[in-house]
Amino acid sequence: MTWTSTMSSGYSSLEDDSEEFFFTARTSFFKKPSGKPTNCKDVEKEKDLRTHLSREEIGHRVALYNSAVRDHLKMTLNPSGLYTGFIKVQLELLRPITVRSGGGPTGSSRTHAVNKNNGEEAFYMPRGTVNTLHISSSNTVRQVIEALLQKFTVADNPAKFTLFKRYCREDQVYVCKLAEEEHPLFLRLVAGPNTDTLSFVLREQQTGEVMWDAFSIPELQNFLRILNKEEDDQVQVLTKRYTNYREKLEEALRAVGNHG
């Protein structure tokens, strides 16, 4: 198992003994993510397309894909018919995540970190963090999410997160939630290597409300500490602002009195 990563980009690898399982892979948390996902029905189309693609057709698509790649992130077709390759996932998380001790980005990339008694801490993941995963064509969306959380040693329930695809169609950009059974590498193969055409984004589940039942008691207590800190910061800002306003007002009144 090999893990290497930076804040803005990373490479992750998790290879199982089975050939069919490859991973060479502020806002307040009340705020709803911007952008409303488009209602898409791509799962059945994907299944139908995959069903009708022969090994020769897959090999042809892999060759076309590799010829268009401008970096070393090429795909490899295995004798079993499975193929492996790379996808990049951008993390757009609005709520803090809980990581085990020593996990997650290090140094200045941590934002609003709060220590916890059980060896875990919560912090806001920097927006725009990207991780590169090497996966196989058999890996599903759910497995990709789990691999990402494992990479950053995230202790949160994987069910809190979902994978979206962002794609262009007729000069319009759409964001569509992927079903758990979809295969990201197949979508990457069909779309080609250009991330302007298709990219993947990890976000929290969008239910319109915060899923409080999905959080543990320590997590909820930690959120309260974060909110209290944000509230104290805002109170200090407002207090300073009105103190300065009062001083200027009193100075103006004294000046008027002296002229009188």
C-alpha cells in the first residue's frame, strides 16, 4: 500500500490481492452547497453501454484515450478485460470533517482545527483540494468515496458524502450526482482525459437539512465548540467596530461643544 499526497494534489494507491479491486487511489456547516445538481438518469445508459462494449471496443477506446493523454496518467487494459487508470477528485466540503490523529492535510492547510479527547480532531478541508486515484473499471462510486476517506484518515461515515460529476454540454456546465453503482473510470474513459469535459467532485450529501442523526455525540459537541468560537470572533469584531464608532462620535460632540 502506497500513500503520497499534497494539499492541492495527491496520488493514492490501494491494491488488493484480487485483480478486480484496484486503488492505485468556510463557511458554516449550516450553509447549503451552491449549485443545484441536475436530475440525471445516466446509470441505465452506462449499464447499457458497458453491456454492449466488447473487449475489442474497450481496447480501442483505451488506445484512443492514451493517445490523447498529455501526462503520464494513462489507462492499462488487463488480460482479464478489466482496465485500470486514474481519476482526479476535487473536494468541495462545506462542513468540518473528523480525522484520526495524524491524518488529513498538514501545516497551514488546516483551518479551524479543534482537538478532541479521543485522539481525533475536526477541521475544514481547504476548498480546491484535489486527490488523484488509480482505480479499476470494476470500482464503484461507493468504493471511490471510501478510498478517499481512507486516504485522509477521515473517521466520518461514508454515507455522509456523495460523488458528483461536473461536465460540459452545449457550452453549459452541469453537476450531476452519481449513483453508488456507477463506475467512475468508465465515465472517464468515455469522456476522455480532458477534465474540462468531465471532472469529479466530492461533496456532502444534499438532503436540504443537516443529517444530525448521522453524527456522533462527540462530533456534535465539537461542532458546538466550533460555532462558539465563530460566535466569539464575531462578537469581538462587532465590539471593536462599535467602540471605534462611539469614540469618534464622542470626539465629534466634544468638538461641537468647544466651538459653542
